[in-house]
Amino acid sequence: MYVLRVTCLFILIISAFKGQHVDNSCWVSPRDHYIEVGSDTEIVCQTSCVSDRVFWTLNNIRMDDSLSNTVNSSHTVLSLRNFTLQSATLECHEAHLQQVLAGTIVTTYTKPSNISCFLHYEPQRRDGIPHLITCKWEHMITSSLSINYTVYVSSVLVTRGEICVSREKTCTTNTSGIIVINRKFNVTVIAKTTAWEAYSEPYEFIPLHILKMPRLSVNVLSLADHLKIEWNRSLQDKPCHCQVKFVKIVSSGEFETVFNETLNSKKNGRMLKEVESCTNYNIAVRCALEHAPWSEWGEEKTVLTQLNKNHIELRLWRKISKPDEYGVRNVRVMWTGIPSTCQGTFSYTLKKVSYRENASGENVTELLCSNTTCSVDVTEDAHSINLTVLLNEAVLAEDSVYVPATTESLPEPTEIQPSASDGVISVRWTAPVQPVSGYMIDWTQDGTHFNWKETKYTNMTLRDLLEKKQYNITVTALFEDKTGHGAEAPQICSSLGGPGNITVSVQANHRSANVTWVTKSEEKCSAPILTFTIVYSHPKGPMQNVTVDSTNQDVVLEDLIPATEYSLYVKAASLTGTSRSGERYFSTKRFDPRLIPGLITSSAIIIVLVIILGWCCTAQCKKKVPDPALSSLATWPPPGHQKGMCPFHDFSNSRSFCGRVYTEEMQITHSPPAARDCNANTSNEQSNNHTDPTVILSPEAQNGEPIDFQGTKCLCFGESTVLLSPENNKFNPYRSQISVDSPPQRSCKHNKHAPVKQQEKSAPVMVYVTLNMFKQGQSR
Ligand SMILES: *[C@@H]1O[C@H](CO)[C@@H](O)[C@H](O)[C@H]1NC(C)=O
Ligand SMILES: *[C@@H]1O[C@H](CO)[C@@H](O)[C@H](O)[C@H]1NC(C)=O
Ligand SMILES: *[C@@H]1O[C@H](CO)[C@@H](O)[C@H](O)[C@H]1NC(C)=O
Ligand SMILES: *[C@@H]1O[C@H](CO)[C@@H](O)[C@H](O)[C@H]1NC(C)=O
Ligand SMILES: *[C@@H]1O[C@H](CO)[C@@H](O)[C@H](O)[C@H]1NC(C)=O
Ligand SMILES: *[C@@H]1O[C@H](CO)[C@@H](O)[C@H](O)[C@H]1NC(C)=O
Ligand SMILES: *[C@@H]1O[C@H](CO)[C@@H](O)[C@H](O)[C@H]1NC(C)=O
Ligand SMILES: *[C@@H]1O[C@H](CO)[C@@H](O)[C@H](O)[C@H]1NC(C)=O
Ligand SMILES: *[C@@H]1O[C@H](CO)[C@@H](O)[C@H](O)[C@H]1NC(C)=O
Ligand SMILES: *[C@@H]1O[C@H](CO)[C@@H](O)[C@H](O)[C@H]1NC(C)=O
Ligand SMILES: *[C@@H]1O[C@H](CO)[C@@H](O)[C@H](O)[C@H]1NC(C)=O
Ligand SMILES: *[C@@H]1O[C@H](CO)[C@@H](O)[C@H](O)[C@H]1NC(C)=O
């Protein structure tokens, strides 16, 4: 079995070796195949290397076997119909082992199409046979190979004559020797790469149908009421049609109008056009022969048109002020209708013509005015104000407006109701009973810029308004030859702005804060506020908020944390928007200030109690009379230094109330009664002038509500701070005892000096104080 296999393999190898000498290789032909897109092609696979059948794959997808045809034992042909893929890999496989025998890449290309050509003139040439031909074409480029295009012409003069080579999809060349103006010709474009050549279809052209006339220039003349446009055409022997383009240039943009004009042979172009007065126009012309394309637009000519008298429409109106104390009314006369772009010298004269009944004829006064407005004073009589516009001293236009007498009774419109929405104000009113010929409505937002418009209806829509401005609107009835008294509409805002600025102030307490605010708007037109929202937080907490309606101007925030800094702002909301105040910071207080009066009261009660007890104590002390022989009488300080001396030192009775007053605990708590007790007779004076820096002010005092705790600054305490040192404690459990042989300057003030303190640090000496001395000190 094994031997058989090896023999078989050997025979196979030998036969394969032998086969090389005969042609038994496998290949696919053609290699790197380029075809036109949509065309048919055949691919051959030489299969001599295998005896089995073969199959094909296209981009690794097996193709239908019906497309391949086995010609003989060594050739299989694949037929591709209408091949449209840009590029594809075709492989020939051995059917049994499915291994690839050989392959090829098929790439498609397209041919140039849509060729268009036109004949045209060199810029300086205007007539005769056109000298240039330009052709354009389309070509879908699917490969990265560089392409050269060659244009061929077939005409009566040449057969497939090459006229130009280009890398672009256009080319221009000279026509001489190629075409005859009245004979058809064919154009073919060939796209060439190193790998393939693609031929376009031949395109046939009739020279006169592709002839572009040369660019024409126009002459424009601005006459009083129209423009005269003239141009000289070329190719006089052939009829043509032309277009004249008017581009009107105004501040709001450009407006283009095109007029057609057909010219017979031997006719030049000429056009008269009525145009707008005092307007800039750019004018250009182009022409074309029948069936032929338009020439390029000729050079543009710019012209400023003259003022056409017939176009003048003076819109004259007046605003009459209330009569002053002398009965003089100021009339503001306003007009429009002369465009500001007009050239020439314009002058405006006003005549005020009084209609006084007994005046012999008309009383006329003339005024010279600026170009849009004029101010005239008139009496309370009826007047006619006549405006004359002169251009270069010739009367151009005239108009007049009536100013009724103050007392003249004329119908007026009533119930004028303005309403605003989307920046537009609509006004409607009720017509008077008497007939009117119309209404004049005028409006202003600043009293200097007026606008006015006439209507026959009892309504009007005012547009082009400024945003968020308050408008004054007046409606005046018009009659055949008169104008009435103006009726004012309620002031109205064109649109509403957001709520105004908010200023916030906060009064913080212990656990609450009173927030008050003021809203102020610079603009008259801000929408009414609907709600206020107070948003507040402390650094470690969440944002909290309180919303109140617009009637509130203050709010009390409750449940705040004492001694905490809060930030806060107020937001106002209206229909048109919101506004918010700046951020405000405040700190809640450490103590409830309401408790302080109670504290003072209770302190006072304690003081009183202590004084009473002190007197009891004194009474007790009196009973124990020390031996006068042992008392020191030598160094009694002068009366001024006595204050601060602690008069109650009874060492034999250490458990007495006096002794207990001077405990450490009491000093720490700054208990005022102790101080008072200690210096009961001098405490007032001390509290007035003591400036001991060691005194600690309570927070209440820091907050500007000083509470008189200066009584704590008792000399005894001052001393005791020194005597409290542990070494002293060893000897003396009573911290405020005063040695008699200490210097007499020892007082509240002097004890602040360091040398004195050092003396005090010396070990205390037993001292006796007589009650007589005490009495002397009291009686100073
Ligand atoms: C070739 O195929 C395209 C789309 O694949 C089709 O539009 C076109 O009609 C086909 N042409 C022919 C000649 O079958
Ligand atoms: C242009 O090509 C068309 C189609 O091939 C042919 O019929 C015609 O005779 C050609 N015209 C000229 C002027 O060569
Ligand atoms: C294209 O034309 C240029 C010169 O005009 C030439 O050098 C180049 O070989 C041409 N390319 C092909 C693909 O014909
Ligand atoms: C002018 O002629 C063109 C075509 O020639 C046409 O489309 C256009 O409507 C014409 N315009 C006027 C104003 O007649
Ligand atoms: C009126 O004259 C002023 C300055 O002389 C000018 O700026 C303005 O445009 C003129 N207005 C009109 C309507 O002519
Ligand atoms: C013309 O009117 C003015 C006041 O406007 C008056 O002072 C003057 O006397 C009048 N003149 C005549 C001739 O009536
Ligand atoms: C003023 O105008 C009125 C109305 O147009 C006219 O009747 C009157 O004659 C004019 N007066 C003058 C002096 O121009
Ligand atoms: C609008 O009219 C009111 C009185 O009706 C007047 O006080 C105010 O000055 C006028 N505003 C303007 C801008 O004319
Ligand atoms: C005025 O009202 C009439 C009908 O009442 C309406 O037809 C007209 O459009 C309105 N005009 C304006 C300017 O609003
Ligand atoms: C808050 O402050 C305002 C203004 O100072 C005051 O009118 C109001 O009564 C205060 N509210 C409270 C609850 O104290
Ligand atoms: C708010 O105040 C600023 C500056 O004070 C001001 O410019 C702005 O116009 C005010 N806004 C309103 C709505 O009043
Ligand atoms: C007010 O607080 C509520 C929840 O407590 C929150 O939903 C709301 O958005 C807050 N409003 C503002 C204006 O911050």
C-alpha cells in the first residue's frame, strides 16, 4: 500500500517535470485589460497545467459557469457582456482543488462626450470671419493615469486634421485653414493614456450656429425724463437680437432688469427707457445671431439718472404745537419726495398764508428752509402753508398744507386704539360722524424723526419701527381742502424688552435674612414682571430658591445656618424674558441678637444680687477686727491710685463669698458680676476709661452693638492674670490678693507696666488690712 503511494507520487512528479518541456503552463490573457465602459470582452484561460475543469471568479465571487466556454482541453474563454465595473480582478481556478491558476485585472474607461464648440473673435476684432474656435467636452475620468486629449476636425478643408492637444477638457485654437464659415464640420476628441485610447463620437457643427458675436459697448445718455442707450452692432448683414441689462443700484441692494431688442440687418441698437429719478444704473448689452449663443456681456456703463419732474410726489405734512401764552403756535412742516441722490441745486421756500377773515387778500410770509423740514410760527388763525421746491431756481414742485385755526371746529377721529405685536403697531380708530376724505397718521418715537402716511380706512399698520421704543401716534382727519386737528393715540411700545435691572439688599440675622430688592428699567418699554425668584446657597449646600409674585419686593429667608456665608441673587421673569441681579453675599450671625437684651437683663439681676451679697460679706468682714498693732499703715496710696485695689481680702475667711469671686473659672467666663463685686465702689469710673487691650469683645459687640462688659476689666483680674502662674498658685490659692508692701502705684493702669508685674511675681507676704483703712479708701 505504502509502496504504491510512493510510486504514484514519483510518477506524478516525473510527469510534471516532463510536462514543462511540452507547453503545459497556465495563464490568463489578456493581462491588465482596459476596455470601454459598457463594452463586451473575452478573457482566455490557458489550462494546460491541469486536466480538470476550471471556473472563474470576479473580485473573489464565483461567476456563473454559463459565462465561460471550454474551447478545448487547454483553453477556457470567459465572455463579459456590458462590463461597467470600474476595475475588477478576474481569476481562473482549478475546479477540483479550487486553487487559482492565473488572473487578470480588467479596468474600464469612458470616452469623451458632449462636445460643444463655438467660434468667436479675438478681443480687438469685431467683424469678418471669426478667428478662434473653442471646444469643450465632458469626460468621466476613472483612472489615475494622466490623459492627453487630441481634438480632430473633419471639414471640407481637412480630413481628421488634428487642431489641438490639451490636458484640460477644453481647448482653443485658430480656425484658419480648418473651417469654412458656411460649411458644416465634424469634431472628434480622443483621450489618450499610456494604456488606452478613447474616441468620442464625431460631433457635427454648423459654423453660423456656433458663432458668438463680439462683445459690444454701449453709449448711455441721461436725459431729463429717460435714458438713451445706443450701440453699434457687428455682422451688419445678418439679423440679430440683443439684450440690454439695467442694474439699479440703491441702498437696499441691486435690482437687475433685462430688455430684449431685435435688430434687423444693417440696423444698430437704440433704446429709450424711462427710469427712476436720481438713481445709479449699470448698463450693458449683448447680442446673438439667430440659433447662435449669446455673446459675452459688453462693458458696463454707469449712469446717474436725472430727476424726472413727473416722478416728484411731494408728501407734505405738519405738526402743530399747542398755542403759547401769546397764542403763537409752532408748526413743524415736513416733506419727502426729492431723493437725496439728485444732483443740482435745490431750494425750498415756505409761504405761510393767513386766512384772516378781515384781511384784505392773503397775508403772505416767505421762509427759506432746509431740505426736509421747516419750523414756522403761526397765530391762532387758520393758515395755509405752501411749499415750493426749486431746482436751479426753476420751480420744480409745489404743495400746500392747511393749519386750522385753534378754535376751528373740525371732526376728529375717536377711540384710537393702537396695538403692537412682532414689532409692528396696528392702529384703528372710529370715524367721526361727518364725512372725511381720509386720514393722515403720523408717528414718532423721539419727537424729531417723524413718519406719516395717508389712508382712506380707519386703520393703519406701522412698520419699520425701532424695537422697544415708545411711539407717539396722531391721527388727523383730512377734508377736501383742509386738515383737521390731530387726535393722539395712547403711547405704545413697538415691542417689549425684558425686565429691568434688579438691585438687592440683604439684612442677615441669626437664622434668617430679610431680602429686599428694587427693579429699575432704563427703557420705558419693559414687560411687566410676573415673578421674582430668590436663588441662594451656602458653599457646602445646594441651590435653594423661593419664588414670589411681582407684588412682593421683599422676602424673609428662613432656616438659615448661623455664622455662614451665603450667596444670593434675584431673578425677575416677565413674558418677554428674565433678568437677574448680581450675586450678593451675606453672613448670618453667630448669636440671636434677640437674646442679647435678655442677657443684659439677667446680667443686671445677677450684678444686683452680687452687690447685695457683697454688702452682706462686708458686714461679715466688719465683725472680724484684726489687731491694729500688726497692721501696716505706712504706704497707703493716694486716692487716685486706689481704684482697682481689691478691698476684700480676708485670708482668715477664705470660704467667704469675697474669696470665691476671684476664681479662675469666673475669669474665663468673664462674669461681669464678679468684677462689679470686686470693685463695687469704683467700677463706673473704670468702665469709662479703661483701655486694656486684652479685653475680648463679644461678637455682639463686634457687630456694632457694644455691650458694656468693661466691668470685667477689674484690676483684680488684671493682677490675677499675673498671679495665676503655677508657681504662684503653690503659695497662694487666691489669685487676686494684693500684697500690702507692693508699690502704691499699683492700679489698673499701672499694672500694665512690666516692672510692676515682676514685683508682683515675688512670693506673697502675709498682710493684714485694717478695716479703718478700708473705710478711708471708701471715703476719699
Ligand atoms: C448595461 O448595464 C447598464 C447598467 O448595468 C444598463 O443600464 C444598460 O442598459 C446595459 N446596456 C446594455 C447594452 O445592456
Ligand atoms: C460628420 O460625421 C458624420 C457621422 O460620422 C458623417 O455622416 C458626416 O458626413 C461627417 N461630416 C463631415 C463634414 O465630415
Ligand atoms: C501628453 O502630452 C505630453 C506633451 O504634450 C507628453 O509629454 C506626454 O507623454 C503625453 N502623454 C500621453 C499619455 O500621451
Ligand atoms: C428676452 O428673450 C429671452 C430669450 O431670448 C426670453 O427668455 C425672455 O423672456 C425675453 N425677455 C423679455 C422681457 O421679453
Ligand atoms: C438734506 O441735506 C442733508 C445735508 O445737506 C443731506 O445729508 C440729506 O441727505 C438731505 N436729505 C434729502 C432728503 O435730500
Ligand atoms: C401779516 O401777518 C402778520 C402776522 O402774521 C401781521 O403782523 C401783519 O400785519 C400782516 N400783514 C398784513 C398786510 O396783513
Ligand atoms: C397756497 O396754496 C393754496 C392751496 O394750494 C393756494 O390756494 C394758494 O393760492 C397758495 N398761495 C400762495 C401764495 O402760493
Ligand atoms: C409724546 O406725547 C406725550 C404727551 O402725549 C409727550 O409728553 C411726550 O413728550 C411725547 N413724546 C415725544 C417723543 O414726542
Ligand atoms: C384696514 O381694514 C380693512 C378692513 O377693515 C382691511 O381690508 C385693510 O387691509 C386694513 N388695512 C390696513 C392697512 O390694515
Ligand atoms: C424687610 O426689610 C424691609 C425694608 O427694610 C421692611 O420693609 C420689611 O418690613 C422687612 N421685613 C421683615 C419681615 O422684617
Ligand atoms: C441695567 O444697568 C446697566 C448699567 O447700569 C444699563 O446699561 C442697562 O441698560 C440696564 N438695563 C435695563 C434693562 O435697564
Ligand atoms: C427652584 O428649586 C426647584 C427645586 O427645589 C428647582 O426645580 C427649580 O429649578 C429651581 N428654580 C430655579 C429658578 O432655580
